[in-house]
Amino acid sequence: MAATDFKDYYAILGVSKTATPEEIKQAFRKLARKYHPDVNPGNKQAEASFKEVNEAYEVLSDADKRKKYDQYGQYWRQVGEGFPGGGVGVDMGGVDFSQYGNFDEFINELLGRFGGGAPRGGRQSYSYRTSGGRPGGGFGGFNDFGFQDVGTAGGSQDTEASISLTFAEAFAGVQKRFSLGNETIDVRIPAGAKPGNRLRVRGKGQFNPMTQQRGDLYLKVEFQPHSFFQIEGDNLVCEVPITPDEAALGASIDVPTPDGSVNVKLPAGVRSGQSLRLRGKGWPAKGGRGDQLVKVAIVPPKDMSQQEREYYEKIRAIRSYNPRNHLQQVKL
């Protein structure tokens, strides 16, 4: 259907785009009686109007069809039937769909979100997934490295995608290879990338068939969870379990860092939840490295030998320290 053949179903029924289903039904019944062939025998114009009214009601009375009509306008039927591309030149209303990877790509690149309230050429973002969850002839969906494409409506063809990295890859830097349709590109992620960072790859965004130009690709960094480390700014944070006797007497323990295990001295009387700072053992940053914060967690034994239990009972019997003494003065 060409743009000039577009039928405004709301105007045909004489209702607003925010009309309720009941208002649409009432408008249809009124117009159906007015243009019914039995009321207008031999009147070709009334017969044509009656068909248009029925067509409008068929779409607007169906919630799913109405949603597609509001979103895609005259192309709503193609959305429901599937995209006809596939590399063969198919002309539909003067538009060669074979140059687009999927129907959403055509709609969003050339028309924007029809009726969505965003001006053409604006920065309204959207995401979509192609059939089977894999990219087709253009951008769309998810590729081998977990990128999810997010295009922009209108004139801007910049594309955003998320890239998932392990802590080791982000710490040292890594080169990733992935496919954009029929194109394979290599992207170097610099050392010290952090969650939320955006990397710009020039000229690798969506292709605009109207301008014959491509936008840029922006990669948003995401981290895969690590079993031991977390990142806070330029610092690495970890939690290390210690025994009650190590907490009471002090100890020397080995702690993993990005550079390997290091020996850390625990002061006597260290408390659970207290953090020790390892300077320069954190995340790569401008001018050096952040710090590693080692959070101490006192972990009592679950399974004790008979001798261990006896000694703990002796300690309890002779213990002079009560860490809850100050609670006796607590009142509302």
C-alpha cells in the first residue's frame, strides 16, 4: 500500500485515537445503519462507505490489530504477515523491501515510530529482535557475542549494543570479533573498561538507504559476575572469611589479587565487616591503579572435633569480655 492509499480508520468512524472500545462500537453501529445497502439500494457511494466502515471497525475493534495500526500505520498488515525480503526484489506500494534486513528496520529508519509521538530525526531509542534471535541482512537481534542492537528512529543511524566481558577481559583488555550481518569486525576493548563505559566504533552503525551512509556503533560494557571480586569505581572489593581465633589473636593470611596471591596481616581484634586496604591492587585507572578493599567476615566452625568443642567451652567459661554490655542501657 502506497502512502497515498493510507486510510485513517479513526477518521472513517469519526472517533479520536483515544476512543474506548465502546465508543468505537457505537460509532460503527451508527454508520453501519446509515450506509447499509438495504437502506441505500443501488447507491454505489454508500456501498463503498459501508465497506470502509466495516474495514475500519474490523481493525480498531481488535486490540492486537489496533496496536499494530497505531504503531505502523499503513504497513501494519506487513508486520503481521512477516517481512518479505530475503534478498529478492519485492515491490510493495513503490517500496523495495529487499534492501532492508527486516520490516522493523524499514519502519524505524524511514518513517520513525508511526503515531508514536516522536518527531522524525529524533533520538527515541528502540530495541528489536529478528526471527530466531539472530541478525539478518542488517542490524537486529543478538549476535555470537551477546550484543543486543538498539537503533534510533529517524535520521540518526547510530546504534547501541551491549558487550559482556569477564573481569579478566576487562582488566587486561581484549579483542572481540563478531558479525554485523555479512560483515565481520574486530573491536579492541582497552584495559580498564568498567561497567557502563561506552566504546565508539565509527562507521559501523545502521545503514541509511536514503543518505547512503552509516552511523556509528556504541558498545556499552557489561560485566559477567565474578565469584570473588566486585568493582566499585576504581577499587576492587572482596570478602575474605577468617576464623574466630584469627580475629581475636591476629593472623597472616593469603588474599587473591589481580596480580596473584599476597600475604596480608590481620591485626588482633579485627571485627567482622571491617575492610583492609591493599593500595595499588585495584582496577586500572588514569595514572595507575585503584585499591583492593578486603572485607573481613568472621566465620565460626560448623563441624568441630570433640577437642575443639572442649576448648571453646573452656574459653566461654573463663571469658571476661561481653560485647553486649552496652545494650543494657538501650531504651526506646
